[in-house]
Amino acid sequence: MDQVQYNLKDPQTAKYHWTKFAVTSDDSSNYCATVDAKSPYLPYNGRQTYIMDVTLANGQIVNATMGLIAGGKDAAIVAKECAKYGLNPND
């Protein structure tokens, strides 16, 4: 949420839709999910899909960096990136 909020116009009203987190033995992973929120870009208002690069230590998230976030017709672009990692932002 800390990283996603910087990409939203009104983060306190956002409704997050959490998805499964792929636990790996590596120290990094990817995470994809959606959020219903206002975007600084009007066409992206509503359901937005995002992908993040996540750093893990001892099975805990210690850092997350936003990759992409988009709504509207561009949400499919982000979902396609998620699919490259075997992730579905709607799971």
C-alpha cells in the first residue's frame, strides 16, 4: 500500500483487492493485484492493475518498488506483464 498510494489521487479512499503472493526461496519476487481508486489521470479512474518488484528477507517483505500501474484499457498491459511471471492480478 505504501508504494501504490503515491500513484493515486485520493489514496485514503482506495479499496485494495489482495491476491495470492507467490512465496519463493529467492530474495525477490513479483506481486500483482488491483485497486479501486482515483487516478491522477482521469481515464485510469476505477479499477487499476499494478505489478511490483518485492524484496524479501526471512520470508517477510522488506521493500517494494512499483513497476507499472494502469487502469482503463491499459490495465490489460499490466495484466500481460503479470502473466509473464505466472501471476494473475485478479486471483
